[in-house]
Amino acid sequence: MFKEMRRKEKLMTDQRVKEILKEGEYGVLSVLNDLGYPYGVPVNYVYKDEKLFIHCAKAGAKLEAILKEPKVSFNIVMTHGVIAERFTSYYESVTVFGKAELMEGESAIAPLKAFIDKYSPEYKEGGYKYAEGSFAKTMIIEIVLESVTGKSSNMKA
């Protein structure tokens, strides 16, 4: 169903892909908007139980798009830079294709706590209380992974 990477020498190991999924700071969620155009938006995310989770308000362009078409892509760039003297760049990136499902209500509490664990581990107690108090006004986008590919190139020694 999904095309294999053409440049096999750039294919990242499964272990490094999982590290990037766990450690990446943000990614770009891409959906198809109501005009038929791709719409990419940078978001924080959590990778847990082989799924990606994104938190957002209960209304907005990305939710409208997901309700019409749940197929999404998600890209994470972990390292990047230009190697000017070689007229190239180095990078590590992960591309995910999957289906988005919306979660709300009490089912959103566990993913919200996972955001606290990742982004504010030194403030867990207050963060967990915040998550428990804000789940009612928060939507969670759960992405069920269908294809995950990692790519790296010209990495510095």
C-alpha cells in the first residue's frame, strides 16, 4: 500500500525511529482541508503504546478536516543542518501515515498526563491536577500508525 523508500541507504534503523518518535519535541500534522488542500500544522505530541497523541481545542481547522478525512501524515525532524562546503545538508526525520481518531472526556486524561510526563516531568503533581481539571475542554487526536519510515542523510561524524 505505501511506497518503499527509494534510497535504501538513507533508511533509519527501527530503534532510531522509535527513539525519535519518543524524544522529538514537535511534529507537523498534515490533513486535507475542506478546499482539498494539504494543511500542515506544527504540534506537540506524545508517542505511547505505538500511537501518536496530539492535544488541541475542541474546534478548529484540523478537527474539521479529520472529521471529513481521517487519513493523516505526521513528520518529525530531529536533527538538521546545512553542510555549506559540501552543498548538502544533514538530517534525521520520521514520516508517519495513519488514521486519526478523536478522543474526549475522561479518555483524554491519560494522554494529557503523558504530555506532562514528556514536557514537564519536574512538575508532574501540578501538571496531573491541571490535566484532570482541563480534560473536559480538550480534544485528543489519536493517530493509529499504518506506516512509519525514518530517513537520515549526511550525518556529521
